[in-house]
Amino acid sequence: MNKHDEKVNAELKDLYQEVILDHNKKPRNFLKPIGTNCSAEGFNPLCGDKVNVYAVLDGDLVKDIGFQGSGCAISKSSNSIMTMMVKGKRRAEVDDLFEKFHGMITGKPHAPVPPELGKLAVFSGVCEFPSRVKCAILGWHTLRAALAGKGDMVSTEQEDHSLEEGKLKETFEKEGPDGHHCAH
């Protein structure tokens, strides 16, 4: 890597850190939306992160979304940006974002970031810190549980839960797009 690339990488890391700190201090959608008809709780026992994700579904459209909870800066900012990114999206789009986000934070450092991830790109460096991956992904697993109508607590330490990659998509294909797992 030449000096110019090193400078650009350092500037990007600084920018990413600023975005993460901003969303930690002033999280977006930090609320339970009126009309919530799907929700789930998540917990990361290794870090102590706790999150409740609330969604207002209209068929398979995430009409509104919010979260409440406490946790580290990575967890809180990931939840904040996640809610911004999935509001107004269909379940299949949410699942696609999850897959791309999961791939980015568990992939190789400095790998290209899919443009669809938008502001979620700030978490691209998380892959260099495996212990922080669970902080960044907790809200996403909790969102998937909410959309699937799961009543169980989501934990980053669950061995065999139904939220593994691809399982949610299979559930939606079997159950149909009307979201009957959620209370309407």
C-alpha cells in the first residue's frame, strides 16, 4: 500500500469512527413506533448488549421500525443505521441486506463493500475484530426474529437457532408474504 492509500484509509477510518460515535450518542429510530405489530428481544451476553426491535409491518413491507436498549457503541450504532436502512423495504430486501452486511463484517479486511449497504459500510472494519461481530449483528438477528414472529429471546450465544443464514427466507417462502406470524 502506498502513502496515498494509507492516508485515504486513515481518513476513512476517522470518518467511520465519527459516524459510529454520532449514531451511538444520537441513535435514530430509538423508539417503539405506534402500531408496532412485530417485536423481539436480543441479548449479547459477551458484551452485555440488549436490544428490543419493533416493526410495523404492512404485508411484507417494513412500514416503520424502531429499537430500544443499551449496549456498546458498535451495537447501538449498528441498530440505528439498520433501522434507517430497512424502513420502507420489503422482507426479501431486508434479508438481502442482512446477508450482505453479515458477509461484510465476517469477510476479509479491505474487501469491496456492496454499494447497497450505504452507511452500513462504516462497519467494514469490524471483520478485523471478531469479538465485535456479535455486537454489530445482534440487532439484525433480533429484527429477523421479529419479522418471523419468533417469541424467544435472541442471543448471540445460541448454538442452533432458526435465524442462521437462509432460514428466514425459507420461513417466508413456506408461510407466504402476508406475515401471519405477526399480530395484525
